[in-house]
Amino acid sequence: MPSGLSALSSLLFICTVPKVGKCMRHHLTHLRAMDLLMAFLSVISVALVCARWWGYSEWPSQTLQLFYDVDSLICYFFLAHFAYGWVRASDKMAFFKANWFYLPGSLPMVEQLRWARLIQLWRVYQLLRKQPDLLGMFRRERNETTLSGILFLFFLLLGVGSGVIYLIESGQPGSLIQTPYDAFWWTLVTLSTVGYGDLVPKTEQGRFVASLLILFGVGLFGAISGFMASLFLQPGRRDDELEKWRHHQSAQHELLLQELRALSAEVKALKQK
């Protein structure tokens, strides 16, 4: 529910956005695929908080609790992403100074500060204005693009699948999926290809959705396996280093071809003599 604390946090957010934007202009880097995923999750997080606050009297209590739990999971993902960036940063203090304003909106227990996640959208907007070449970014950072795409597809299928199966199965006679938690749990188990069998759809429409999710889940985890295998085949090599290595190999091949052409010309010249 909105309160004085939420209003104060919104006011603080409005007042600090221009300062944060000015600060980010000094720390802009090229756009990364993970930035787009973080922006997508930021929108979902803010939407879940809005649904809890302004749909308090319309949604069932279990649905509101599910929204809260999903938002908390997203926050933990934000914190893990921040910690990973901090560990990988060569200058950890500079990284913290440039990105500390993402932390308030990532605290799972403080919904009033979730508006700070909109800063992530502002950052992505600035990066898009500076470097709008998304295809070039996808080609340049293939590993991160692959991982971001897999995670995006997983979150998208989890959300869409839960909503669709709940609308189809809830209220049907004999159906085991009657609450949003049931739908979320069933979708997660189905996508992971575990298939406990404790919850199964009873309607024909629900089984059709289940068949689609099973196919997507098998493909999704196949993509994860391929991605992990590529990391083991290229240990410790980042996308930019891999691109430099490809350019180096291409230059070496071109040089070798030139030497072969020159050698062939010399052999022909000797034969003519």
C-alpha cells in the first residue's frame, strides 16, 4: 500500500534522477546485452509493485503474495548481478561509486525504494542514444548475448506460462491448478524438465500449453548446455579477446595465402626458364 515513506522515496527519486544522470554521463560505456535484460526485469519489478499497491483490493491475497515473492527473486538477481560486476571490476571502488545508486532499488524487503529501478531504464536509454547499433553489440559480445537471451526467454516463458495456465485451469472441475502459486510452481517444474507430476493440467487447452512449454524447456536447457560447453572450450577468453583472436587468425591466413601466391609465381617463372 502507498504510504508516507513511499511518497518520500518517490520524491527523493525524482530529485536525484538529474544528478544520477549527470553522474552516469561520466561513466558511460558501450551498451551490453545484460543491460537490456536488467532493464526488462526493472520494468517487471516496478509493475509488480504497482499491482500490489494499486490492486490491493482487486487481487486475491495469494496473488499479491506471489507478486511479492517474484519481485524478491528479481531483487536477488539484481544483487547477484551487482556483486558479479563488482568482483570482476579491476577498480572496485570506481565501480561502486559509479553504480551504487542501483542498490537501493535492489533491496528485496523495501518496496518503497523499487522506483529507483527506473534509473536502470534511464541508463539504457542514454546508452542507446550513444550507441544504437544493437546488431553490432550482439555480434561483438556473443557469450553475454547468448546468456542474456537464455535468461530473457526463461523469465518470459515463466511469466507467460504461469498466467496462461492459471487462466485456463483455475475454476475447472477436477483441476489441480487452482491458485497462482500452483500455476507458477507447475510452470517452473515443467520448464526445468523435472516433471514431478504433483500438478498436471486436466483440460485439453492446458495440455496443449503444457506440450509447448515442454518443447521450449527442452530447447532452453539444450541451449544452456551448449553455452556451458562453449565456455569450457574457450576458458578465460572474453568476447573482445575472442574477436581480436579471430582478426589475428584472419590476418595470418591472408599473409599465408599471399606467400603461397608469391611462391607459386616463382615456381611458374622457374618452369618457363
